[in-house]
Amino acid sequence: MKKTLAVLALTLAFSASVAFASGCPVQIKKGREAAAKMDQMDAKVKAALAKLDEAQKLHDSGKHADSLKTAIEANQSIGVK
């Protein structure tokens, strides 16, 4: 029974990690596409692009929850839902 619960817990943890991992690139792409249509000299756009760069680095290093949070913050700052 303990072994079954441990396997279930690991499976759930892995599933959550995969869900975050797949969400990061979607949010980063959405933000970059929206920013590309905006004034590149605007301070908000520059800041959002910097945050999206940070989100990509976090994603690449396996910190998917932080990456997703950072990408969403960047998108919200330029009005992307």
C-alpha cells in the first residue's frame, strides 16, 4: 500500500511538472507575438520582452512554475491575456 501511494505521489508530481513545462512556451510565444506588433521603443514593451527572456531562461533551467508566472506577468503588463 505504501509503495502504491509513493508511486501515485510521484506520478502526480511529474504530471504537474509536465503541465507547467508545456505552458511556459505557449505564454512566452504569445507575449513575443503580441510585443512584435507593438512599438519596440515603448518602455513597457521593452520591460515585457526582458521578462519574457527571463521566463525562457527559467524554463530552460527546469523552473517551470517560476517561468510560467514570469511569462504571465510579462504578458499582463502589455495587455495580453
